[in-house]
Amino acid sequence: MTQRDRQKKGRAVATRATSRSARSEASSPAGAALDALGDLERERNELRTRLAAAEARIELLESQRVEVLNRIDWVIDSIHNVIERGT
């Protein structure tokens, strides 16, 4: 997580906490429960989005790893061929 992302997340958490406390003081217990439920649903949706982004990143990194390994194998084979031809 980058510094900017951490800062944005910190501001969002502070804003949610402030607005949640203001809403719960002014509303009924049922309203507060609905507000909390809404906050949890928003957080769940955000986490789903972040999970999807992380999974996409993992897939990209895995494909790059396979590509690098194939290149290394190719170089090793090439070196072996040069050595065999030289002797």
C-alpha cells in the first residue's frame, strides 16, 4: 500500500467515524443500526474491490515469473550448446 493510499484511507476512516458518531447521537437505535449496516456494506464492497485488484496483480506477477523462468532456461540451454560446440 502506498503512502498516498494510507493517507486517503486514514482520512476516510476519520470521516466515517466522525459522521457515524454524529448520526448515531441524533438518530434512534434502529437508525444507528441501519447506519452501521450501511457502513459495513460499503466497507465490504471496498474490500471486494481491493481483493479483485490484488488477485489481478498476483496473476500478472505469476505470469511474469513464468516468463522470466523460461528466459533463464533458454539462456542456460544456449550456454550449454555453446560449451558443447566448443569442446
